Amino acid sequence: MNSKLVIIGLTISLLLAISVSGRGQTTVQKVILQDDKSGDHLIFVIPTGEYKFETCKGNFSGGGIGSVSVTGCKVVLRDMSDTRRVLAEVDLCDRAGKADIAFEGPSLTNQIDSTGFEFVISDSNTLDSAFDCEPKPIVGK
């Protein structure tokens, strides 16, 4: 009789643990950051590390594949090489993020000098972010 009660108790505990752990969990597959002022935007896919960046002024875009790490609510995209520096940090719980993006390229004369592009994204509300240059609505606080 006692063994049946133990098995029933363990089964109920296991079912409760499964239902509690599944509640409120959202699986985020991609992240979009859009700068609050310029509208420049970055999108990246968490499982693969694929990313694309576009500016709203200057007609510049770039992309690649970086490494993604997830720790609790914090997601970090990192791609560092001789020709690019992409570092994005997003807090999925606070729904805010920032990114530092720099691309280097050879100059038109192929001299030692190089032409570089550097952008900073600061997104205080990732819920209204889009991969376009539409202005964000102004919300009073």
C-alpha cells in the first residue's frame, strides 16, 4: 500500500513540475533591435547566429553569422574578425537591447588606409522594433 502511495505521489509531483516549467515560457527564435533615434536595425536568428544590419541613412547593409549565447533572459550575439565587429546584447525580460556594429573594407585605391563604418543601436523597447525604417511612435511616460 505504501509503495502505491509513493508512486502516486511521485507521479503527481512530476506532472506538477512539468506543468509549472512549461508555463510562461516563450521560445524566441529571432531578435530585432531598432535604434530609438536613427531607426537603424539589426535582426538575428538565435539558433543559427545569422544576422543582417541595415542603416536608414547612408544605404549601408551588412550581415554574417556570429555566435549566440543565452544566459537566463540575456542574449548575446558576437561576430569578431579582421573586417567586422558585431556585438549585440538583448535582455528579453526587460525588452531592451543595444548593439555596436563596425565593418571595415579596403579603400578605393587599395592602399593601407581602409574605409570603415561604425554604428550603435540603442533600443529601449524591443516590442516595437521592426526591420524597416518606419519611425517609431512617440509614447509619453
